[in-house]
Amino acid sequence: MPLTPQDGDGRQGRRGTDGDRRRRRRRIVRWSASILVLAMAGTATAGYLYYEHLNGNIKKENLNNAADDKDRATATKANAAGQTPLNILLIGSDARNTAENVKLGGAKDIGTAARADVQMLLHVSADRTNMSVVSMPRDTLVSIPKCTDPDTGKVYAATTDTMTNASLERGGPGCTVATWEKLTDIHIDHFMMVDFSGVVSMADAIGGVPVCVDADIYSHTSSGHGSGLKLKKGTTSVKGKQALQWLRTRYGFEDGSDIARTKAQHMYMNSMVRQLRSNATLSNPDKLLGLAETATKALTVDTGLGSVTRLYDLSKELKKVPTSRITMTTMPYVYSSDGNRVLPKPTDAAKLWRLVREDIALDGKDKKKTTATKVTDKAAADDKIAVQVQNGTRSSTESAVTGRAAAVTALLAGKGFTKAAADSSALLSEDQTVVRYPSADLAGDAQRVAKALGIPTDQVKKSTSVDGVTLVVGADWRSGTEYTADDDDTTPASANALNASDTTACMHVDPDYTW
């Protein structure tokens, strides 16, 4: 909450003395500007800016530019304690909209359409005990929904098999948010976006971020490709342009892929988290005010974060998460048929999205959670239970299995549920098979259907989106007559989890790029 200024006649405001206000001002500036720095570098935080004049620096855009409501993910519901998780999409733009960004990005002309080359979904648990970050490689092929440019009103038609970084040029950051929601079915609450110059200025203001390579590296080819990063083996504190080079390096890290670049970005973000939380020099108010001035000029947020109070409140929530409970991951992937692009890995990617949706910590330190509803309603006889069966086997990488609803309906009928009926009116996308029911008087019937098929009770959910007991056959049950529940809540190994407290992480250098 902002401080009350002095009254016009010079008397003190009602909230305290000059000393009280100065102490509060210093306290807010110290930690909130530090958090803002972290967010600007594409990490796991956001920040509050105390001075009102800084608000004018912050650019604001719509949260979601999807032209069709069907592409929006359902808002996350509160847990039993009334708490809700936070999902924030962090976007690194490659915009060449200024002379400085053109120079830093290696382009020739101002005006090249911006792309979302860094995309990280930051998930803060409902109880604020842990934080998970999922990166999507920029060359992931996805379906981008129909989006509307908020500035021009231009409508971009939906596309398929399109690189995810193109979403930014098809309606701004709101279209990137819409793309993530369509792919993951995770409701995103906010976004924060920063450009090249913002990364450079943040690294300068912090005073450097320690990074490690296992050999001397020079990211440069004879044809001019590479970020230009040149470091000696071991740990180096990078800042300014060198920090940007680290974040953009592909040639020279591991296999030279965008996946390796994502791994390097995770190491940088984790190191920055540790640096910010331990760096005593950031307690200098003058340095932080200069940092805040620089940061806000590069920051773009959704309109829901476009006020001092909201940014401050958000930063307080993020500050609650300890470093040891921050986990960086990459979306599990497979290479496309031509080997030049990547796709979400079937099963593993779907599982990772489910863990985030269900607010399950990716560090494996959560107690087993359950969302099952206690049922007191007695089920009707099997042959009296009306069940609507829908096909939800379509996924981000696979088309729906034809006739799957009819096949499972026949399976139910064979078990005595003679009033089961297939609904072929729509092909849905559901990562996990689920039984839904609209009201408490049908809860027992829904549980009985689930039990007959071997579906866990925590996959039986009350929902106002259905009129009766409805079984949606998910992408986890594409064939067969036996349902095998995925009750393992461990993060897939293919997500390459990295904890923020790990100080031993070091990038492997391709021997062809040593000096």
C-alpha cells in the first residue's frame, strides 16, 4: 500500500512520522526492486515500483488475445484453504524496435517483427511453498489460435505446426499467452516481457551473475554465426552484453540446439536468484532507484499488473518461496520428422502440464495431494446410471482416436451400464481420463462408474460444465479395455529439472568451440 504523503500545509500525514515513512520507503525499495530485476531477466519473480513516475515507463497490453473463448483455459480454482496458485508467463522478446536492440540483436534494420524467443511459465504454488518454471524451446511446433492485434485490430487466423516464437508477432504477448493456454490447458494469470536492452541493463545493475563452463568457449563460426560469447573455463561473473550473449548462446553449448540454450538460461536464472537474495550491495537505495528506472523502460506487463499496488502485492507473494524450492524444467520434447524442430513429447509433456495444473511441486517434496470429493450419495444400480461418454484422446501431438467413445461405451455396457451412450458431437482434448458430474446427488453414480473402470477417485470431479455423469476418455487411454492410472506424480526425467539452490551446475562446451 502506498504511503500517505505529507499534507499540503507541511503537516505530517496520519500514517506516521517522517522517520517512519523513510524507513518504510527504504525497506520497500530494497527488496521490491531486487525482485523486479529478477523478473526482467526472465526469471521467476516480479516487482513493485514505489515511485509513481516509474509507472509511466511500464508498457501494458492485453493478457490474452485469443479471438475465440474456446481457446481459453478454465480459471484455476482455490484449494480448501481458499488459496490459488499463480501462473505467470515470462517472455523474452527479440524485438529490434530501437537502435540499441538492433545492435544487440545483430540485425541490420529497425522494425523486424518481434518474436518470443524465450518463454517460461512460472507457477507459484497455492500455499507459496514452492515455485516451478517450465521453458518451451522457441522452435517447438504448436497450434497458434486465432488472435487479434490489440493495436491494429487485425485478426490472425489460427495456424498449426508453427514455431511457438511466432505467436508474439501474431497479436502481441497476449497471443503468446493464448498459445500456451491452448497447448497446456493451464490458466495464465499474468505475463511479463523484456527485450534485449532490458537484459543488458539488469545484468549491469546487479553487478554480474556467476556462470560456469567446463572448458574455454568462443561462440563464433567462420560464417559469422554465434553469440560472440568468449569465456575461460570455470566460473565467471557476466554482466551487460556478455550476460545477453550467455542467454543467447546456441553454438558452443552441448549439441548446439535450442535445448542447450534453454539449459544455459536456467543456470543463469538460478544463479541470479541466489545472487539477488545474497547481494548486500542491492540494499543501496540510490542504486536500486536507478535500476528501477532502467528496468521499467524495458518492461511490458498485462493490464492486471499495470499498477503499483498490484505489482507490489505480487512481489510479496513471490518473495515467500525459498530458493531451495524453485525448480527449473524444460518441456519434454521429441524432434520433428525433419529433425529441425521439436514437438511436445507424448505422455511426458502431458504429465508435466498435469502436474502444474494440479499444483504438484516439480521438486518432489510435496506430500501426496488428492482432489477427491468425499461422497455420501449412494450410487444407483449400474443399469440405472446414465453415462455420457466423450472422446478426449486428441493431444498436442496426436489426433483423436476414431471411435474411442463408442468403444468405451461398449465396454461399460458389457459391465452392466446399459444406459451408457457415446457422444460423438465433439472431439475433446483431455490429457487424463476424467469422470465429471454436475451435482451432489450424482456423485455416487460418478464414483461407481470410475470404480468399474479402474479410474482413481481423484479423477472424479464435480463440474457445472456437464448435465449428467460424463466420462471423458483422455489421451492417457487411447486403446485397450483396461485403464492404467498414472498416479506417479514425479517429474519426468525428460524435463531436465534443475533446482535453484544447485551451485555445481556447469555448461558443457562443444570441443569445436574452444579456444
